Amino acid sequence: MMKALSLLVAVVGFCIGCATMKPEEAGTLTIECNVPEAAVLLDDAVVGRAGELKKSAKSLRPGFYRVEIRHPGYYSYFTEINVAEGGAAAVKADLHPLLD
């Protein structure tokens, strides 16, 4: 019985601590690219088109991301970004046409 009560007290204490924690403030990502139709991928997941992410920033949780911008007929662009809490990241990519 005492063990169960100790566990209950620990769980309630943990939950109260979680409820008072400040949520992370999102950061943003904007993309500038010479091929607006190019797909933008974050950590291998498509998040939109370059043209869309120039007009309207993508909201992101703070952290490290691998960015890929690609379009058929062009060489892909790769970079890595670190988005700070409440910060903004911007990527400028010039895609080059594939050689024939």
C-alpha cells in the first residue's frame, strides 16, 4: 500500500511539473529559390514548394534540420539549419539545370 501511495505522489508531482512548464516558442523558416516550383524537404519529408515558403514562413519547433530543395531537371540543393526557440532561419538556394 505504501509503495502504491509513493508512486501516486511521484506521478502527481510529475504531472504538476509538466503543467507548469513553459511551451517552446516556435521558430520559422523561409526559402528563397530561383525555381519556385521546387519541392522543399525537411528531414526527408516534403513540407511545401519553395515559392510558398518564400511568401509564408514555415513554423518549426526549435532544433536541427536537414533541408533539401529539389526539382526534376535541376541539381538538388542541401543544407543544414538550426532553428532557435523563437528564431528565424532563411535558406537561399540557386538550383542549376542538369547537364545534357
